Amino acid sequence: MRVFKFGGASVKDAAGVKNLTEIVRQQVNKDILIVVSAMGKTTNALELVISDYLNNSADLKRDLEVVRTYHQTIISELFEDKTHSVYTQFERDYKALLEFLEINTSGDYDFVYDQIIGFGELFSTRIVSAFLEASGLDNTWLDVRQYIKTNASYRRAAVDWQVTKRLVTPLSVNGHILVTQGFLGSNANGFTTTLGREGSDYSAAILAGCLQAESVTIWKDVPGVLNADPRYFEGAQLLNALSYNEAIELAFYGASVIHPKTLQPLQNNTIPLYVKSFLNPEQEGTKIAADLKMEPEVPCFILKQNQILISLSTLDFSYIVEENISDIFKILHLFKMKVDLIQNSAISFSVCIDDMYNNIEDVIQHLSVKFKVEYIKNVTLFTVRHYTADAISSVEQGKSILLKQRNQHTLQIVTK
């Protein structure tokens, strides 16, 4: 079985769904599991709905209607027959969303987020599955929440691998096309959980690992893995090949083309990953597998914006040792901070973090009990893998450097 993952940009409109269908059609007589994200910017639109709902905003009805109309438009452009079952199926799913908003009694943001946000994937996969069927490609729609089981850590759930593998493995004998959602799972109580933003790639890898798939292909709006984000760096180059280890390094430092957790289940099961363009599916893209050398061997640039640089020192000017560092990381973990850079000396400790859950004020309050704390918001973190003198110069030019460190292969610079 091959696993194909299509992101939101690939199914943002009716033309995208038709293009997906043609890509799948080229895989005749092959078993395929298709993992699909929410369409276009639906996740962002549903995040607005969540905010409206929890804040009792008068805009809730309007923002819900935006989501509904967007999907109805795509459906109407794909299915001329207004009696097609996809119309009533979408209305049932949309009604389920409204019912949750009516009966929910929890004010916990993370819980509410996961129960609402997953409707984007449910909408998209219903539409994709129905259009594949109408185009002569028989398929089975699956609710991934019945297969990927997790703990109850909403918005960043951990997979229960033992249960998940037991549930997913029988799918390998299905014998035709399967369509399911990315990003989602469910916990032991049956509530929807999510695997973290951009977690659809991870979903594809989880399913592939459990199925011992032949390969995973992630279809993007770029030709493959690039050595830099072309939105911020000129002259970005396609990387034709990468090893798992190199790809994991790039993902760890924030390369947005691959979700950081995606590669582990693939490496553990020696499943190659292809990153290809849905705009030009005939192109080779990037292959990621064991023992591949990076081709071409060029510096790789990664940029992370809206970071926070925290600098700590002890109140009594004592050394920052293991006990202090343990206390610091307990607090960072408690408030779900993503640590992207660490630097310490005898009496100081600096950390560059990504405050994904807007908990910085709580973090500072807790750290201030034992440390003198200084912090700067909205800094930018540049990471350069396989740096050269020219690469360093190009990143540093014209910037105010707040922190810099390097090892044999990687340079990191925090700038304001």
C-alpha cells in the first residue's frame, strides 16, 4: 500500500479536488490510502469560530456561515446533480458542528478547539471521497478517529501506538482506495484529539508505519523540499535527496515542509518519503530515505519568526547548574513552550522559545520566583545547516544580533 497525503492548498477549490483525482487515477491497480487536510484556510476559519464561541461574540453566526458557504460552493462546482448524497452528508456534518456548539458545557479552550477544528477534515474528506467515487474511482471513507488512538492531551495528543497499530493493521487487506483525515485522533473517552498544527503529515506517517506501507508521498504546492523558504530567501534550491537524519534535523529546526514528528515512524519502518508537487506531479520531487546523501550539498536556511528570547540569571549570583536547569525546563514544559535554542554559561541561561499557547506571562511569573528574568518578544531565529562563510554573511547582514551559537554543522542566530 502507498500512502498519499494532500494538504489544504491542494484541495482549496473544485479544481484542486479534480487535480487530486487525476493524480490518484494514475495509480491504477495500486492500493492507496489517501490522507486529506482541511480545505484551503478552513482551519483558520474554524479557529475564528472557536474564538467567537468562547468569547460569546456576535460574529459567531456570520463566521460559521463563511465556513458553510465555502464548502457548499466547492460541492456545487463538483456535483451538478443537486440530489447527490454529498449535499445531505455535508449538511449532516455541519449540523453536528452546530449541535456541539449548543450542548457543550466546557470552557476549556484546548478541549473545545479539538472538538470543533476537526470538522474541517471531515468536510474535506467527505467531498474528496464522493468526487473520487463519481469519477469512477471506488473508495472507502474512513473516520480516522476510529483508528488513531491517543491520550487526552488536547491540541498536542500523544499516540497510543499499541492500540493504534491493532486497529489500523487490518486495513492493509482492503484492496482498493481508502480516504481518511489527517491531524485527528480520539482518546479513550471517544473525544476528538489533534496531533498538533500541521499534523496531517504525521497522520500519514502513523498510518504508513502501522501498515508497513511501500512509501509515503506528501503532495505540496512546492516542487519538493527546498533549502530555504522562497518567501524569505532568494535563490531557493530543490533538494533531490535527503537522509532521514538530515530531514529530521531540518524538521527539528523548523523547516515547514515536513512536520517534525513525521519522520520517526517512517525511519523506524524504513519507509521512504517523497515530497512532490501536486501542480507538477510528473516531476521527481525529493526522496527521503536511509543512507541517502543530501543532493545537492548546499547550505539550508530556516527562519522562525515571532519567537521570544528569555535570559535568566540566579538572584544570588550562584552558578546555574543541573538543579536550576531542571526547574527551568519543568516550567517550560508545564506551559507547553517549544524550545528552539538553548545557551548557558556559569551564571546565565538563555532560551529562545515559541509560545504557541500564549502562556508567556505565566512562564515569566513562575521563573521570576527563582531567577532574574529578562525577555524580548518578536525576535527572529535563523538556523543555517551546513553553513559557509557566504551563508553566514548573508544571514547576518544588516541585522542586530542578540545571540549566536554554532556547532560543526549548524549555526543559529537570534535577531531583532
